Amino acid sequence: MILCLLIFGCFQTLAAASSAPGREQPNILYIFTDDQSTRSVSCYKEARPWVATPHIDKLADSGLKFTTCYTGAWCQPSRASALSGLLQHGVKTLKITNYPMATYDPEELRFFPSVLRKKGYETA
């Protein structure tokens, strides 16, 4: 749900930025990590006392930071969920063919980086 709101918010921001003449598009930095919690990033109050992430903390101070987020236990389906905004059972066309390789139908499963590229963003 939160991821869907983030992606929807990005699309709304992109639409507004592209329709306003002479207005720059906002920068978007999307950090996705496996096996991480609020205890491993110092911008969260639950962080372990020995954790220090000053650069991420600075980004969090001026941007968006999630406090509740859930995803699946397997890496490939959780990445597909994060990139598409769909729950794992909604990701129908992703097929793990020769692990770690996978195939999918980009018409059926749209990842938000492809939408960002169409709006002129450079994505990794």
C-alpha cells in the first residue's frame, strides 16, 4: 500500500513537473536493500546504538522516509513487488527461468523505472 502511494506520488509529481513550462523535474533517489530494518539505519529511533549512517540520515531529513513497510520473504518476488507496486500474488508474468535470471512481460508487469525513463529520467 505504501509503495503504491509512493509510486503514485512520483507519477503525480512527474505529471505536474512535465506539464509546468520551464519547471525542472524533481530528483528521485530510490534505495532498495535486502534484509534491512529500522535498526540498521541511524535516522530511525529504533537504530542500534553502534549504527552510524550520516549520509542516509541527511537524505532522510530532506526527503521521504517509511516507518512501516512489508514485503515478501523471497528476493525476486519482493523486488518485483517493490518495482511494480503490486503485491506478490499480483505479479503474474514474472518467471524465474535460470536462477538468478528471470523473464517477464513488460506490457503486463510495468516497473516504475521504465515509466521514469519515458519521462526523461536516467535510471540504473
